[in-house]
Amino acid sequence: MKADAMTEAAVKAVLDKVAEGYAKRDLALLRAAFAPDPDVVMYGTGTDEKRVGLAEIQAQAERDWSQTEAAAVTYGWTSVSAAGSVAWAATDAAFNLKAGGQEMTLPARITFVLEKRGEQWLIVQAHFSLPAAGQEEGEAFPT
């Protein structure tokens, strides 16, 4: 169900907090967007990037930052839906990176599941992916 305007704005504010914390390399801001639960989950784009719990999510951000001179995420098309105290969002995004002196932009797809606790929306699950290399438009699988 499409989220009402107030819920959509609140959820997008949390997503913006993630983007700001990531770009500024601000762990406190980044962590504040996620639920403090031991089973909060984040999947990254790498084969080994399954992070469970805030400590592992923090370690992932620190790893990303240690391998880049700059890293930021920007959102494009974004859909926010909700039912009661649960919301979910999907967004086309871009990771803008500088690594090894080279600047690059990687297209990404991100989904979030959030739960409203009191007046605050918190991420309980996040999934970051990159479109499959070698898969042309109209093809079901990469070649």
C-alpha cells in the first residue's frame, strides 16, 4: 500500500540520514538510522557482505571508507509503501566513489524495511545490489 505523504517524508528522511552519514563518514549518524536490534540485517554488494547487528553494519561502513577516498550514495526514483508500523522502500541509486585516485559511479538498487518505534522510523533490513554485469536490456539472465 502506498504510504501517506507524512510517512513517505519520514521514511525518506531516514534514507537521507543514511546517505549523509555515509558521505560524511559519520558513524553516529549512520547508526542512528538503524534499529539497535541484534538481528538488524544489511546485505551489501559483495559476496561476503551479509551484516547482522549494528557492530557488523558499522564494520562494513568502515571497510568501505578504508578502501575509498570518498564515497557517497544518491537516490533517484524511490517508492515508499507502508502498513501500520512497517514501511518498505525501493530506490534506484548511484554510488559515487573515489578509490585509488579514480572517480567512478556505480548504479545500484537498494531496498529498506523500516519499523516505526514511537515517533521514529528505523531500518530493520537493508539490501544493496548492483545490476548484473553482462545482462543486456530485455535479457532475463547475464550472458
